[in-house]
Amino acid sequence: MSGDLLGWWGVPLAVLAGAIRVSTPFLFVSLGECITEKSGRINLGLEGTLVMGAMSGYAVSYLSGSPWLGVLAAGCAGAVFGILHALICSLPRVNDIAVGIALMLFGIGLAFFLGKPFIQPQAPNLPSIPFGWWSENAQVRDALRVNALFIIGVILAPFLLWAFRNTRWGLILRTVGDSADAALALGYAINRVRMFATASGGFLAGVGGSFLSLSYPGSWSEGLSSGQGITAVALVIFARWNPMLCFWASLLFGGAAALGPALQSVGITQGYYLFNAAPYMLTLLIMILTCSRDRTLAGAPGELGVTR
Amino acid sequence: MVVIGGEGALVLGGLAASAIAMTMPSAAPLVVQIAMAVAAMIAGAAWIALAGGLRHWRGVNETISSLLLVYIAIAVFNHLVEGLLRDPASLNKPSTPNIGDANMLGTIPGTDIHWGLAYGIIACVLAYILIYRTTFGFGMRVAGGNVKAARMVGLPVGRLVLVACGLAGASAGLAGMVEVAAVHGKANASLIVGYGYTGILVAFLARHNPLAIIPVAIQLGGIGASGGLLQRRLGLPDATVLVLQGLIFIAILTSEVLYGRLPWLKRRPA
């Protein structure tokens, strides 16, 4: 029972483990939203995309027996939602924030509708890689079982940062996001670039959703997502549209979300529900501290509706 | 401004209403009902005005902050219902104590409809008068149409935003009070079923005209109520209603394109 000997040290350990575990959906959704927002559009529907991804990932994993196929299916479902958002928004006079809210309702509804038969059965989950093999302590080993998707996310964040800065695609994307007029003058098809950006954003959000149903908590239920999609959208603003900062912010949020259960495990149950809201309070607090009414945020894409 | 935090104001309004009813066990029913309505409206107003204030003073995007506030409101609600305000008798489903049968809103004589409907219609008419028939409403519409123009002509944009948010929150809070006082009789998790989100859909469907809200809200209430019927008769899951609502919402937003293209669809001057 060496696990119990940790006592109070179990709290920071659990927070660390939680940070890695809980942050993965945050990470994927915020990276996806980062791509979308760089192109000058905001997709609030990622909450719906996330739930839809969780459902389709779980369903395909259950039916095919392969969790990676499930991840792919989740991504494709997310991409379809992204394309839908992009198509509707490319019509004149359509508000992208309102469409996002509509797609959020629609995505959640559709996922619940189609997901009913998959609440009971157990689908194969994604594998975890044990990084804690060196330790004798069960708690440490448990904390360091890192999921493969998290590692993909860790690689993806610096790659996106590099791609935004150093590739032709990244430059086109940023041009479209910063000034649609300039992009038009250069001869780029703005709507096509935005469609591509929103679709890839949706794909990543769908993959983030599949993490929820295939790794942690690891099953499909209707209460699976509690606003991760929306928090991730706020997180992109906090991370200043920088993929690497998105990664650190996701870790911070994962840690905040894990604080409540971690404290509960050492016997502090007072204010359990309030600790559950810690990520949201933290987001709000950070947004209050970092926003200003007098200037737009540094690094904000010029075409973005939220900062105008 | 697009604020999607009505759910939080509704939840807190319901909680405030049941909390205030707890503190006055022996007062006359009418007094209790008025106190409940006022408490719910203050709680809701403060909650949404917070989002408006953050927007005004700190430039925090109100759509996102209000949505975050929903989750915080639900956490506060759960914390209080599980702890301080919990009725010891409610074992499986934590609730606040019953507000008492005498304090419930009754039904309109001759029908099954509770008085909440009257509250709603009065609120719609008041909102219409406020928005289209007063100087304040005019200022609000100018600020909503173009903030720079509003500042230029010297309108107090900050105050307008705060008051508008406060009123919006107050009506959402009142909805929470009606739910508690007419349907549940106490505040518990059944309050959190997404009326706040359906309300956004209603507002968009009604094209932001308070008078149009009355038929649209009744229509959507009907769709919501049909969920049970769909489940029993056709064996469809209850999420059907959500899918339908999402589809309606998307269709309405997309139809924005048709303005000016069809002869009978003309944009009304704001």
C-alpha cells in the first residue's frame, strides 16, 4: 500500500496526472480553434463538434473494434461539422457566432440522438503508454500513464506554430485572417481558405472529443462534456492565438479541473462543486486580467469578430 | 451584443426565489410571491450585468464570459443546494425545502395554464414598449447598431449596456422564479434543463421583436412538450427535440441571406 503513504503529496501528483489527462481534449479543441480563428472566423460550435466526435468515435470503435478507426471517424465527423459551419458562414450577412451557437445545439442534439444505443456497451479504449515504469509507487505509475493522443497533441502544437510562421499555407491563412481585402487583392479565395481552416479545426475538435469517450473518462454518456469545447475557445483568446501557449494553457486548465477530485481524495469534500468550477473561474479571471477595452489584443487576427 | 448566459441567470433566479421563500415562512402568500420575484430578478440581473460590465470596462467578449458564468452559476447552485440550502428530507435528489403550497403560483381559472404565462406576456409587452417607444430604447438600438456612432452623439453607452444586460438577466431570473413557484415548488437539478439556450433560439426566431416572442415561445414550448409524446408514440429518443431545435436555428440563420432578394422579405429599419 505504498500509494497511501504519499498523503498530502498525493494532491500535487493527482493535479499533475489530471493536468495531463484532462488537458488533452482542451489541447485538441484549442489547437483546432486556433487554426479556425487564424483564418478570421470564430466557431463556437466546437462544443457540439466535441460531443459529436465523442459519440462517433465511441460508436465506430465499438463497431469496428479498433479505437484508432474511432479517432479517425471522430475527426471526420468534426470536419463535416466544420464544413457545415464554413458553408453557412460564407453566405452574406450571416453571423458566425450565432451559427456557432446553433451548431452547438444541433451537434449535441444529434450526438444524443444517434448515441442512445451506445450508452451501455463497452468499446475498446485507446492505449496508454506507461512512463512511470521506474517507480515502485502505484500512484506515481498511475499518474504517468500518458495517453498516445496526448503525445500527438504535444507534437502537434510546436508543429502548428512552425507551420503558421514558416510555410506558404500558414502565411495564406494568416493573410486571410488579418485582412480579407489584402488576401482578395493577392488573389486568394477567402471562403475556400476559411472552409479549409474551419474543417481542420473541426477535425481536431472531433479528435479531442474521441479522447473523452475512448480514453478518459473512457465511455460514452450524455453528461460527457461539460463545456470543454467552449472553455477551449476562450482559452485560444487567452493563449493569444499561439499554438504553443495553447498547450501550456491547456495543461493549466487540466490541472485546475483536477484540483477538486484530488482534494476530495485526501478527504476535503467541502466546496466540491465550487472546485469543479475552478477551470471556468480561472478562464474568466484570466480574461478579465488580460483583456482591455482600449486596445485590441496583441496577436489577434484582424478579421476576427470577438476582438472588434 | 450576443449574451448566451440566460441559463445561469435562470438557475440563480430560481435559487434566489426559493431561498427568499425559506426566510419568510409565515408571511402572506402574495408578499412571498413578490419577494421571490424581486429576489430572482435581482439575482439574474446582477449575473448578466456582470458580463455586460466586463465587456464595458475590460473589453472581455460577452458571449464567452456569459457562457463561462453559466457553468459557474451551476456550480454555485449545486454547492448551495447540496449544502447550505439543502432540505434534509430530500435524500436522493438534493433540493431546497418546498416553498409551501400556499405560495405557489396558481393556474388561470378555467385552464391548466399557470400564471407564469401572464408574467411572460407582460414582460414581452413591457420590453416592446421599452425598446420601440422610449428614448432609452432608441439609445439602446443606436448603441447596438453602431457603438462608435452612439459614442459620437454622446449616448452613455456603458450605462445602456449595463442596464440592458441587467434587464435581460432580470427576465431570465424571473423565468427561474416561475419555474420554481409554478412547476417544481423547490429548486433542484430539474431547473437546469436548458431553457436558457432555448431562449436564445426563441429570440432569434422572433427576429428580436419582443411581441413576436409570445407566439414563438409558445410554439417552441409546444415542440419541447411534444418530446414526451414522440418518445411514447414513435419510440424516438428525447434528443429528437434538440435536433429539431438545432435545425430550426440553422435554417433561420441561413435565411438571413434571402433578405432583399424576395419581394416580401424586406429588412425593417432598426
